[in-house]
Amino acid sequence: MFRSYVLVCGGTGCTSSNSPKVIEALENEIKAVGLQDEVKVVKTGCFGLCALGPIMIVYPEGVFYSRVKPEWIKEIVDEHLLKGRIVKKYLYQETIDGDNIKNLMHTRFYEKQTRIALHNCGVIAAEDIDEYIARGGYTALEKVLFHMQPQEVIEVVKASGLRGRGGAGFSTGMKWQFTASAEGDVKYVCCNADEGDPGAFMDRSVLEGDPHCVIEAMTIAAYAIGGSQGYVYVRAEYPIAVQRLRIALAQAREYGLLGDNIMGTGFKFDIEIRLGAGAFVCGEETALMTSIEGNRGEPRPRPPFPANKGLFAKPTLLNNVETYANITQIINNGAEWFASMGTEKSKGTKVFALGGKVVNTGLVEIPMGTPLRTVIEEIGGGCPNGKKFKAAQTGGPSGGCIPASLIDTPLDYESMAAIGSIVGSGGLIVMDEDNCMVDIAKFFLDFTVDESCGKCAPCRIGTKRIYEMLEKITSGNGTLEDIDKLEELCYQVKSASLCALGQTAPNPVLSTLNYFRDEYIAHVVDKKCPAGVCKSLLQYVIDPEKCKGCTACARQCPVGAISGTVKQPHVIDSSKCIKCGACMATCKFGAISKK
Amino acid sequence: MKTPADLAAIRVAKKHLVASRHDNMNAVRVTVGMGTCGIAAGARAVSNAFVEEIFKAGLDEKAIVVLSGCMGDCSLEPMVTVEVPGAEKVTYVKMDAAKAARVVAEHIVNNKVVTDYTK
């Protein structure tokens, strides 16, 4: 029996900021003061506020230590855990309210969130099935196996209004129905954990923080559609997620929650892991299944759809990790409960990976239909350094941007589509006035050129040509005609590509062209990059009024482009300048600017 | 192989592990003085007794045990305060494990202050 629990995040984010050392120090210090029978250290998954990692939460008080360093641990153990004196100086500042210490659930980051898919993430020890069970785990599976017919399960999922969280937003209940209705001697249940969008990491966090909820949901799905074998296709770049999933699968088998006779009912189902080799296209459903089959990960035309002819040409159900993470909650709490959240057509909650120019980067789960403004300004804390919000990119390389003027748009499938973007897998990259929108489009196209599998010409060649046009524009050689050609090509690639990768790849270009066409025009007509990002269009100049002739910049310049005599204004030779910005960073008088 | 009954047993046996992991702002708060004076007078045993008795009473989601520094009246240690939301804070003095059991049973379960142990 423990008096206190110290939860330390062992997710990828906090692990990279040294949380294993924090855990080690905690265990040592707790033993040193003889508290090992009173205080338990729990290694959890991601709790969301990655910007403040490593994070450490002490229960029952619920106090929140942020950016914890191993060298603080002795003081925290001696003071807080032994003597009950919370070490305020190490707490997350926002939780300190005069003499009171707020529970972290009452901070701006957490207050507006509704955690369903993430309800166990950062709360339980991810490698301990008993903690999962103690929090109500496997009650949904029990309910389904003992008290529901397969069709009843499908009806509940349909009625909940749950839609695919991987990006396309197709009705999960319908998908289950199609697979259940399909003819086949063997049916498969697959989980897409090949999370590839730059900036998105909710699937990784669910697998790292709550692997059993995915296993339980896949087993429920197998019962509903008549499946006997499951596969989780997860990227090899997620070693912690893979390891936790392996541990969880072994525990579930040991408890008879997977295998030949689940809970003694005679129902048979097991899950295997398949590692992806890091190809973005394998997140596309047909390419993913081709890859599981052992072939080169390339998409195939649909129809036939996976529900009829999927993995090994058998009926296959494929859902994304986050989609599965909602299932147990829907079974336990009912379809009406889930459908009461969100908007008319987008039910429940969605996890967004908040990144880019925002104070609180991390994972947030909000009811569908929450305005973008709430996410960026309240939960995210706005742009750092008082910069002005310019746009947000949703849906990664398949999505589009939302300009500042549309910041009140609700985040749901319909509203996003109406303004030319998508919810997608939930990546949400915030950009401020220092981001060039042409450069952003180029960044995403660089990614898709790299990741195009090459099977179909429109995607393989088209994305490359789009990238080259953007390169031409950002290097100052573009013309107005290029912009028109670029737009035309985007529509051709969209309509002619085989799979969603190519069909959505031009979206970042089209949406920036739509909302920030003036920036494109500034690049080709004025030969200027308004945000000051595109190096070829920049010029560093010294203001002779402000320059004191201190020579600091001339000494800093790596190419000797700055000349001038002491105490006289200096000048930059733009033919030599490599635009590294070292001079501007060095100048104490603010005399150097880029134009 | 675990049957639903086995899983239910695990849920009961392991519930205490996760019971406190939520927002405890509205929980009954038992604070045990853990200054040097408190520790010397046996406050550790008192805090552990509260944890166990609260668990036995099935209240581990509704009542929490936290520590504090010296409460200022060292001769009366171990001292414990019990705060029931909406009620006055009650201070108990010269506590031990047996007294802790009675405070849980009477004050926390039945909401009757144990005046024998107050100052």
C-alpha cells in the first residue's frame, strides 16, 4: 500500500529530455531515505505537455514538477516526499497561485481538454496490465463477449458517430459493417500505427502510454466482424511504442485476453506486430497491407476495398490507433455518451499534436468543433515572444493552412473541408509572422517528393515538378506565369494520382496560394520574401545612421563581406554575403536589418 | 487464463494503485505533520495507518493522505488535520495508529469529529 505515487513520463518526448535519469535518481533517493514502501515511482506514457518535459506528477496532491533535472531529485525527495514540503521553485509556474498550489487539471493547458482516447495516457504505468485493469480495462471486452451479439457491437459503433481518426474520417461503424458482411473464410483486423505526418505523434503516445486499450479494441473489433488474426503495423522508428506493445501483448496472452480461448468463451484471436521500414506511403491502407504481405509497400487501386479484398486478399478491417483508442470508452459509456460530444457530423473528441510557434507544444484532446482559437491561444498559450499568429497547418503534408483571419473556425471534419484544409491525422503546426508561406509549401513538397513511392507518374513526376517550381519562386527566378502553371499542375496531380498520397500532396500549395497569393506575388514580382526567410531574396544592410563603426560585425563575418574603418559606418558587399545572419546577431546597436 | 471473476478480483485488489490519480481538490484531506518533531514522535506510522485504514474503508478515491512540515505545536505531535470539504478543519493531537483507525471510522466515514483526540 503506497501513500504517494510519483508519475514520471517515459514517453519518447520526455525520454529524450532525460526522464530515465530522473526515474533512476528518484528510485535511489527514495530508497536512501527508506520510503520505498510508502512512495511508488510509476513510469507512464505521455501526458501531453511535452514542452515542459521531463514532467513529474506527485499524487495524491496532484502537483506538477516541470523540466525536472536529476540533480533536483534529492531535494524533492527530502523535502516533499519525506516531510511534505512541496518544493515550489521546481513546480510548473502556472500551478502556483499565491499560497495555494493548483492541481494540474486546472491549468490552461488541461482545463479545456476532454481526454477520451488519451484517458490513460500519462496516468497509468504503461507496462503494467494490472493498472490498466484497475482503471476499468478489459471491462468493455467482457461486456462484448458475454452480453452482446457481434451485430449489436457494430450498431453501437455506428450510433456513436465515430469516424476514422487517421485522416480520411470515414465512418468506423460502416467500415466494421462492410467487413462483417463480406464473404470470407478468414478475416483480418489491422491497426495502422504507421504515423507519418511530420509533427503528428498521437498514435505513438497512445501505444506508449496505453497499449492495452488498442489490444482490447482490436479484440472487440475481431469479435464484431468475425476476425481471427490481427496485425499492428507500426513504424520501426517508434522503439518505445514497439517495446511497450510487445510487453502488453505478452501480458494479455498470459492473462488469456488474447489467444485460443479468450476469457474462457472459446473466442479466438491474436495479434502480431509488423514493423514498417519508414516509408510514408505505407500509412496508406492498401500500401500498408501490401507491406504486411511481405511485398514492396506500394498502393493498389480501389475497388476492391479492403473490407472485401484486403490483406492476403481476405476481408480486412483497418483502423488507426486513435480510432481504436475510442472504442472501449464507447462500449463502456454508450454510443449516446460519445455522440453527445462534438458537432452534428463530427462526434467525440480529436487529439491534436500541437507544434511549431506555440508556447505549450504537446498533445491536446478536445471535443470536435472546438475553435482553432481556443487551441492556439488558450491551450497553446499563443505564439512565443509576442509574435503575431499568421497561420496554422492542419493535416500535415496532405492538409492545408488556416490563415489568422479564420482562427475562429471550428476544428471538425466539415468546417476544415469548407476552408480547404483537413483534420487529417491531427498534426497542428502553428506559424507566426516569421514563417514564409511559400517556404512552408516547399517544405511539405520536399517531403512528398521524397516519400512518393513512384508507382504512378502523376505523383512521382508531378510532385517533383511542383517542388522545382517552388524552388524557382523562392530563389527569385519565378514569374507570374509560373504561379498559374503551378496551380494548374497541382489540380492535375490531385485528379490523376493513384492513392491519397498524390491526391493530397498539392494541398499545401493550393491552400497557401488561396490564402497567401500575395506572398507568392511578392516573391516573383518584387523579388522579396515578406517574412524574410527565403535567403536568395534577402539582403542584409547596415543603417549608416545607427552604425558606430565598432567592427564587431566585420570580425564576425565568415566570408569577409563587411568592410569599413573603425568608428565609421560599415557596408556589406552583397555579392560576397552568404546571408548567414551572423552580423545581425552580433550588432549591439540594431544597425543591421534584412530586407 | 483469467475469467471475468478473476479480472474483477484484480480490479478490487489493485484499485488502490490508481485510486488517487485524479483531481483530488474535493477529496477529504488528511494532513500529517512530518516535521522533525513529528517524525520523532512517530508520525510516519500514523500516516501509514491512515493510508491503510482509508483503503480498508473503501474510501481511497474520496480521501487522501498528505504530509506537511511542522504544525507548530511540537509537544503535541504527531498532529493531524482532517479537512472535509465544506466543514471546518479539525486538528487531532498526540496521534497513533490505533487513534488513526478510529478517526477514519468515525470522522471520515460517519462525519463525526472524535473530540477525545482534539486539542
